[in-house]
Amino acid sequence: MMQPGQGTRELRAVLEGYSFLECPRWHDGRLWVSDFYTERVVATDGRGSADATVEVMAEVPGQPSGLGFLPDGRALVVSMRDHRILRREDSGALVEHADLSGAVSGVLNDMLVDGRGRAYVGNFGFDLMGGEPIRYTTLSRVDPDGTVTTVADDLGFPNGMVLLPGGVLVVAETFAGRLSAFDVGEDGALGNRRVWAQFGDTPRTDDVGAALQSLAVAPDGICADAEGAIWVADALNARVIRVREGGEIVEEIPTGLGVFACMLGGDDGRTLFLCAAPSFAEHERRAAREAQLLAARVDVPHAGLP
């Protein structure tokens, strides 16, 4: 059952005029976010006033995606197309943190960095924009020294991730229509895989168009709150949903635009930031500047990582 008043929360625009925003992260009083096709990572205070300051934090010619922060505060940035993770030094310079070229079968995607500086990174597994058939793929862990280890496989387009208190990693599998959970070992290994939430039947096809038509929810970016629920950007249905373990949808916020990532932040952790755009196809987004960062106030604050 939905919470009373679901769908009535006011949305406001924080940023406008971008190409395709992804992987928002609240860090040290600002919202960092990647803009795919301007190849920049930007940060803003999230208030969205006409005189809001937007700072370019990194320029990534390989297309930025996942973001995270090491224990000392330095940022890690996924460089999608050349399969690298870059590290932003205190000077602002970008250096290579890890090269995943030998470990992945598709462009890199979202990333979660834990409290020890270990980065969990997904990849597409196939050429989504080029029209290839769906191919399930792996999740990689990058240790602070740059060592790359495959920690899970047979994932249906691993996308957004959260690390819940207690050491449970939840991964959105977009083309499987589910959230999957793993227990994180002391050494960073993943075990005890199970379904955290299943949204309808998992498509039994490798055709992207057919899969998209059959998905009830296409979970993309996700974030967690202090009640253990997860906000899910539903990439197909222009909405974010708040989900409890087991799959119960307890709130829905329609966005009017496609929404592809979400993050709780703000001074009290109760501002839900949403990365919105009319569509996700590269040929439609690359030259356009229609993407927005939206925000809504919610009741339960942020918890876990990122």
C-alpha cells in the first residue's frame, strides 16, 4: 500500500541545461553529479537559486559516471569508455586509480566506494547504445591500491548500489527488474546473494526492446534511508519509488520526465535529488541540453552509502 499523499510532493529544479546527469552524491555540503555528454563532473550546494554556484570538479573525456570518495576525501570518478577509475587529487588533478580493461566486457557504469576506500563497480556487459543483445555481466571490486577483483557475476546490467548499515550491499539489476543483496565480508568479498526486491518477472529475452516492454520497474540509481528503505529511480516510468525489503512499494513520486538516479542529501539528509531527462538514448541526449537535477523534500533522512 502506498503512503497517504504519495505523488503529491513538490518538485523543484536545482540545475537545468545539462546533457544527461547521473550518479549524484552528497559530500561535504554539496551535491556532486556527472554529466555524461559534456564530460564534466559538477558540484552545487543544491539550493537551486538563480545565483547558485556550480563548480566543475573534473573534466573526463572518457565520459564520467560513478562517483565516490576515499576516506581522506579524495574523489574517485568512473571513466566509462576507457574502463578506468580516476582519482581526483587535492590539487584537482586527475590520475589513474585503476584500469579495469582486462576485467569487464562493457563500458563502466555506476560505482559505490565504501568506508575503507574499496570501490564496487558495475559495467554494461554489452553495447546498449549500439543495439547489441543483452548479456549478463560482472561486478568488480577495486581495492585502495588499485587491485581489481571480480566479486559477482551473472548480473542483469548492474547499476546503482547502496551499502546498508550492517554491511549489506544492494545492487540494482536494471534488465532483471530487481534489487539483489550480498553480505560484504571483512575482506570485501561478497556472499549470500539473494533477491532484496523483485519487480514483476525477470525478462526471458536478450532483445533490449522486448525486455524494456516487459519490465514492471527498471531500477537504475538508488539510495537508502534511515528506516532501511531504498529509493529507486525507475528508468522506464518517470518516477522514483520507495521500496522496503521484499519489494513493497510504499511511496511513489512522479517526475514528468525520465528519472535515472537519485540521492538523499541536504543539510538534514531529507532532500531527495533526482537526475531527470526526457530519455536515456545517447543519440537523443548527446547534443541536447534538456537534463535537469530536481529535488523534493521527504520524511526519512539518508543512511548508509553512498
